[in-house]
Amino acid sequence: MLHLSSRRLLKLLPLLWLPLACQPDKPKATEATEPAAATQPQTQQLRDDLGRQLTVPARPRRVLALAPSMTEMLYAVADTATIIARTQVCDYPAAVLRKHVVNSYPLDMEKLVALHPDVVFTVEGITSLDDAARLEKFGVPVYYQRFQSLDDVFRGMRDLGRILHRQSQARHLTDSLQAELAAITKVTPANQSRPRVLAITWQDPIYVYGQNTLFTDKIKVAGGQNAVTEKFAQPYPALTREYILKLNPDVLIGGSFGKLDSTFFKNYPELKRINAYQTRRVYGISGDLMERPGPRVVESVRELQKLVSNK
């Protein structure tokens, strides 16, 4: 009996192992607890308006601008909580006055680096390339923008939206501004006479807005033309009195008639022969609007349009 039971038991053993053999292998403990690999990029590769390549975080959380125009752009496009500082000349919008101040000229390198910005935005001609190189050695990328036309300003705001993942805000803003600009263009007859406008930025020596500046595009949309038609190496060239007499501008921008009559024209009495002085078409203008290629650029065009149309 014992012999037969043993033989039967041997026959049953393969059947007893069968359910165990059919069960799938359990994953190793290390495989079950291993986290999924990150799929989101941690950085983004950018090329600024000067053609410089730089690497910034995929989602910048700490930003600042070293030009007041760029600060205005950030407030119009970015999540304002990400704006960590301003320069000593950034004063618009009013909310910016609550931010830390970093001196931009001369650049307070130590204070800026201590703020640990993810990216710093600036404008060509405002921040030196040497300062940018020094900042980048401390791990602070510097992104330059360049503005020579109204389209450049709108593109600059869209670029900020793309970099900061605020595309919809930037697109809404630029679409609105471009619609306003189109309305201004419609009221300027194409065949009307365009007065020659000279805009001065400094009196001694006499520096002016050159042909290769944003002013040229703005004054064209406003119904005038830049009296400076020659392209100089510098965007804001220094002109001689003889050269200005040759230009003979119809409109001069740089201060009210009374103010410039007692200063500018007193120092350069021969310039009283230009049309602008003879017709008293000498005007002051809002410096911030004129100098800052930001969200208020259409407001600047409107102001120029009133001066050009003499209304």
C-alpha cells in the first residue's frame, strides 16, 4: 500500500506545480518603486536680437529688466509675481515702485547677482556686452532686444510671452495695440504732405534721433517723416549747425518753443532760420513715451500725430 501511494503521489506532483507555473513573474521591487523618468525639458535654448545664444530655465520664475521699456513690457505680459526688481529709472506702472532697486548705470553687479534671477532682459545700447558677459559668468543669462520699427516692439512682446509661457497674454496685448495703430494709419491720407521732423535728444552737442531708430517708423505712421534721411553709424548722431540748416526741418521736437527759445536757439541763433522756428512749430513731448519702446508705443504715435497735424 505504501508503495502504490508513493507512485500515485509522484504522478500528482506535476499537477500540483502547474498553477504556480502559470502565474506571471512579479516585477522586482526596484522596478516597481523606481520613479518615471522626467519628460519635461529643464531648460530652453534662446537666441536674442543680437544673435547671442543663451540657456535659461524652461519656466523662468525670477526675472528683471535693466531698461524701463522692458520693465513696462514685463508688467504687461509676465506674471508680475515673477518680477523681482527694477532699476533706479523704472517708474511705470506705479506697482513697480514696490520692487527692489538695482542700479543699472553703473550696473550694481553684486546686488543683481545676489537676487539670483533666472534671466535678465535688456535693450541694445542700455547694457554693455562686457557687463552681460560678467553676469553670465555668474550664471545669470542676459537677453537683449533691439527695436528699430513698431513691428519690432510687437514682436518683442510676443517673444517675452513665449519665453515666459505667457503667449496668450502677449498675443492679446499685441493684437489690441496693432488694431489701434491701424486706426491711426487710416486717418493719415497717403498723399498728404509729410512735414520733416527733427527730434533732438541733447543740446550740447546736438544729438538727434537718426534714421535707424524707432522714431523714424513712429513719425511715418503719425503722418510726418524724419528730417534725418542719411543713415549714420550711430543711431543718435551728433549734428552740426550747418547740417541742421541744410535739413531745414518743418517741426522741431525737444522742448516747448519758449523753453528752447531761451536755451537752444539762444546758444545757436543761426538756427532761428529753420522753418520750425519761423512757424513756431517747436514742441515738447512726453519723454517716457518717446524714449521707451514698450506697451505705450501707440500712445506715443498718437502724441506725435497731434504735433504733426498741428492740432
